[in-house]
Amino acid sequence: MSVSIPFQDEASQHLSTGNITAYMQALGQSARLAARELRQADTGLKNRALAAMSTRLADSRGRILDANAEDLQRGRENDLDSALLDRLALNDDRIDAMIEGLRQVADLPDPVGEISDMRYRPSGIQVGKMRVPLGVVGIIFESRPNVTMEAASLCLKSGNACILRGGSEASASNAVISDCIQAGLADVGLPAGCVQVVATTDRAAVGEMICMPDYVDVIIPRGGKSLIERITRDASVPVIKHLDGVCHVYIDTTADPAKALAIAVNAKTHRYGTCNTMETLLVDAPIADLILPELARAYAEHEVELRGCERTQALLPQASAADEQDWYAEYLAPVLAIKVVDGIDEAITHIEQYGSHHTDAIVTQDYSLARRFMAEVDSSSVIVNASTRFADGFEYGLGAEIGISTNKLHARGPVGLEGLTTQKYVVFGDGQVRN
């Protein structure tokens, strides 16, 4: 395979003159050509590319840390909050995790080329489905520079070319990581257009990328609500995304109290800033006076602020009154909304009205109620008797994930390698013609 792609030099020239539209078009053309070459790449070649990237990453550790220090200093000068600075920061452990992540992706089964559902038709032809790459994936993300390598590895292993646009706050770190990716591709003879990191912080680049259907097949945004809202609103390219993570746990009257306590505490307090963290707890009225005081004591140990309906406040005087906006809230913080409900019908109605179709769980010993909850709750993950925190690609056995989708079409839930592919029909014949 050739290393050179003609539009690479053209892109650099356009960037130097500030022509963002022409620059992004050149990246798109380069990616589209590279996607054709990637369709010819076998699993061994893709894995060798990932290994080469991991070697280049390890060799560039010092450069990455220096660049990241520059990003952090600029972030502090721009008054980034502590949570954003933490996501931005790289250290030896996080670089080691990036290297290990490349090795883990290389170890994952390659979905490309898998043929399924083969069957004979009366005409004698065989019809089946083959799993194939999407083509060119555009990924727009904020803050975390380790996402650059994570996204590159997943797209490459699934046979997709990708265009990556990281946040301006991580521009120096992403530039060095991009160098490692390009060097790794060159080491094995894959074209530079397989993985391109947008080399400008100009926001116009995002607007161009999401409106290039001739060159980009799908957009995946990873970041805050405002970013995802903007991309969903303005994109003319299909978007794989979730907007909010308003996740619920419903505790049914038949629930085992010990299981309910463990699940409800873990779902809220394991990590506060994740999209699969519980934000609203629903408790069946007959069990509320038993379970809520126990839960309140556990939440107090974690300094979780409670906001509740009137019936919750009657049982938990320390809870402040929840208003309508609390039921819609994705707090991403040690704050929890609690509502006492009259059975599964009210619980499902509440989830349908206020939820975000991300992840919702029921704690119950009633098999019929569990089946009904699974059938009627319209979320990308529905969980019975376990924490919402399990809604994660690694926990589902997918390996790394590119994000979580609440879309109805194509990919739904955690998006791993298979979610970055699609299927086409394949037909085998032996000279048949249609009568």
C-alpha cells in the first residue's frame, strides 16, 4: 500500500493561508481515498499499525508530557475549572493506559469481513450479510487528549478512515499524539489519510466537517451538551450520539433490600461525572419507609445532596424540595432527585417523560415485572438488578468504546468495533439467471 496521499500537501497549503473550507475539503478527500485502501487491509496489517503506534507513543513520552504541560498552563491561565483540567492532564500512568489501550484493541476480534445469516434461496443462490466499515468517521471531542489515540485505534481496527477534531485546550498534546499516529501508519505502509487530526483550533473547522457528506459518512461527538446540541442541529452528515444521561433506578416493592441499597448507592456514588450515573431514584410507595432512610444514611456518608417529592420529604426531612427541572437534570455531581411512585406504571411513565433513553434499571424479585420493564422502557440499555454504571463498552465485553448512542438506527448503546461497521448483502451463485 502507498503511504502518500495527494491531498495531504494541499491541505497544509490551505491551512497556511487560513482557507478553512478548502483545508477541510482536502482532509475529506484524503480520508475518502484512504478508506478505499483500508478496505483492502487485513487484520494483521491493522494490528501491526496499532503496534507501531504504541511504540511511537512510548518513544515520545517526554514530548507528550511537555506538550501537555503547555496545555495545562494555558488552561489555568484561561481559568478552566478543576474537572476540565483533570480530564486534560496526562501523566505516565495515563500514557501507559493509552499504550495498553492500543494493545487491547489489537487483541479484539476484527469484525470486518464477517459473513452471517447465509441461506439458500429456491433459485439456488446463497444470500448472506457481510460486515464492512462505515467508510470515513468524523469524531469531535473535548478536553481529553487520550481520546485522540483511542478514537484512532478503534476506527483503524474497524477499517474506517477518520478525521479527528480535538478541543483547543488540548491542541499541543494532540499535535504530538498526531505525530505518533502518522509515524505508526508510515511504519507499516498505510496512508496518512487513514487518521488525520485537524490541525487548527478554528471553530469553523467543525462546521465544515459536519457538512461534508461527500467525504464523511458519520459524525460522532464526544463532549458537553452544548457541543452535541450544536452538531445534532447543524450536521448534514448522520450523527451517532447521546445528548443527556438522565438515568433512573426504580426500586420495586419486591426488591431485596440489601441488593437495592447496594445498587442505588453504587449507581449514584461510584462516579459522579459519567453519563451512566443515576440522576433520579424512583421508589415504590409500599417500600419507601423501609428503604429511603437507609439510603439517606448511605448517601450522607458520600455527602450527596437529596432533592425529593413531597412524599420523599415526609420520610426524609433533610431532602430539599425537587422542582420540575430536577426530574430533567443531569447533575454530574453529588446531587440526587428522589420520587416515591405508585407502582411500575408510574415509574415507567416518569422515565418516558423525563428520561434521556440512555440507561435505566429496575431492582425487583418479580420476574414478570422485570420482563415488563425491559419491554416497555425505551432506553439504549435496560438493566435488571444491577447498577446503571455497567452501561459501558468494556463492561459489556466490547473492549474499548467510542461512545454511547441513544440513536434508534444503526448503533444503539455502547459503540465498539461492531458499531463502527455496517452490513451489506452478499450473494453467491453458480450461473443462475432470473426467470
